[in-house]
Amino acid sequence: MFTSDHSKIGFEVNYGNNSHNANGNFQGKGKSYGGNLSYQHYYPLVKTLYAYAGGRAGYNYNKTSYNASGINTYNLQDQIANQYNLGAYGGVTWFLSNRFAFETSLLSADMTYSSTEREEGNGSNGINTKATTFSLNTQGFINNLGFKIYLLF
């Protein structure tokens, strides 16, 4: 949503729910949700061609549970993951009219932090695992060049 002639705020929400059953021996279900908030500011270059810079922040949660039966398998497996991300990006937008625009991202930098806990087995036979990861990712002009087409209302 454009908040003024040169600024845009975006909000994305995601939700997922799944279940699966493999021959009655392996059953699972999962749930995920999260969201992202973004801000973009446009700078006029030439007539209807604009450069933009923006930032984004987000959170995602995922929980998966499995129940397996058979020889050499754990009875239960549960995994919970939390992911946080923060990024900055920039590019070029060509506004063909008040309701139609082409946009491409030229540069971006993202930081991601995730925390995962996994529990396997039953009672005293169980295994608990915790893992955390941190990553930095940058993309430039030549790598992963993508376009967006806006239909503005």
C-alpha cells in the first residue's frame, strides 16, 4: 500500500497446515505461520523511472510431529523451528501509468537467525537436539535478477 506519492508499506502473512500418512507406518502433521513487514521509498530519476530503497523484517514458526512404527524406528519425532530475518534492498521501478508498473530488485542484503529444537524417541530412550544458525546473504545486479509487475488500485 502506498502511504504517500513516494513511500510504500507492505505486509505479508503466511500460514500452512499439512498431514501425511505412509502405509499406516509413518504419520505426520505440521503447522507453520509467519509474516513479513516491508517499507520502500522511491526517488525520481527521469520522468516515470524511479530508484527505490527499502527494508524488511520477518518471523516464521514451524512445528512438525511424526509418529513412526516398525523395527529400528523411534515412536515420536517433534521439531519446532523459529526463524527471524532482517534485510535491505534497492532497485529500479518504471511506472507506465498510475495503475501499472515494472519493478526490478538490483541489490539486497539479508540476515537470518534460526533456532530449531528436535525431540526423538520415548521417555528415557529419547534424544533432544538444539541448533541455531545465523547467515548473511547478499545478491547483486547480475545474480538472480527478477522483475515484479504491479497492477495498482
